[in-house]
Amino acid sequence: MKNLILINKVKGMVKWFLPFYFFTFLPLNTSAQKYALVDMDYIFKNIPAYERANEQLNQVSKKWQAEVDALQIEAQTMYKNYQNEVVFLSQEQKKARQEAIVEKEKEAAELKKKYFGPQGELFKKRTSLITPIQEEIYTAVKDIADLRGYQLVLDRASDTGIIFGSPKIDISNEVLSKLGYSN
């Protein structure tokens, strides 16, 4: 019984002490760390190669979407024609038309998956065009962080948790300069 009372007292002290410790002493430890911000949207907009790659991706995407749309419209037209003529068709003709419509819809879906699926052509093209630029930016950010002793670099463009960031700790222009793009 005494052990149980002792255990409960220890648990009570731990419940009181841990929050006290976290809110009192941990902020002292983290205040010595250095932080920086980058604005990836700003950096990307100031790199002509990224803009060209994006434009190329948009053109290819529109072309491929037009191909998919053409097949879908063809399937819809086949279905409308089928609905208009269904009363005049025999069972065999109905079945053949239904199969043709389903096949055309399937063809459109497969083409859409081929172009726009998770491992589709657009993903591969985006990877081949954008990844080298992103890696170059990452390397520049890492070099600056190592040089200046930053433990953490946050992207202010993608993090909705950042409400305010001082321009003094924004290293976006420095990253652009390191990449050879002066602003």
C-alpha cells in the first residue's frame, strides 16, 4: 500500500515537473540556434531555366490533355449515337456498340493514366526538367547554411505556419547570387 502511495506521489511530481522543465529550460537551449528563411517561389521566379521548364511542361500537358479529351469526346459521341439508335438495333448490335463505347472509354482512361498518372510521362518529364534545378538550389541553400551556421532553414512560401519572418533572416537573394542570378 505504501508503495502505491509513493508511486502516485512520484507520478504527480513528474506530471508537474516535466511541463515546468519544458517551458522553462528548453527555450533557453533553442534560443542559441540560428534560423534562416528562403522564399522558394521567389527564387524559382528569378531563375529563367525554371520558368522555361515550367512553360515546356505546360505546353506538353496541354497537348496530352487535348489527346485525352478527344478520346473522351469520341466516347461520349458514340454513347449519344447509341442512345438515339438503341430502339432500332438488334441485341447483337447493341452489345457490339456497348463494347465499343466501353473500349473507347477504357482507351481514354489508359491514355490519361499513361500521361498524368503517378509514374506517368508528365511526372517523368517534370522530374527530368525540374529536379536538377531544385538540387542546385538545395546545394546553394546548404552551402550558405553551413557557412553561416544555420541549424534550420525554412521555406516561407510553402510553410503556412510562418506568420511573420524578419527580412533580416531571409537568404533568398543570397541563394540567387550564389546560383549566379543577381537581383
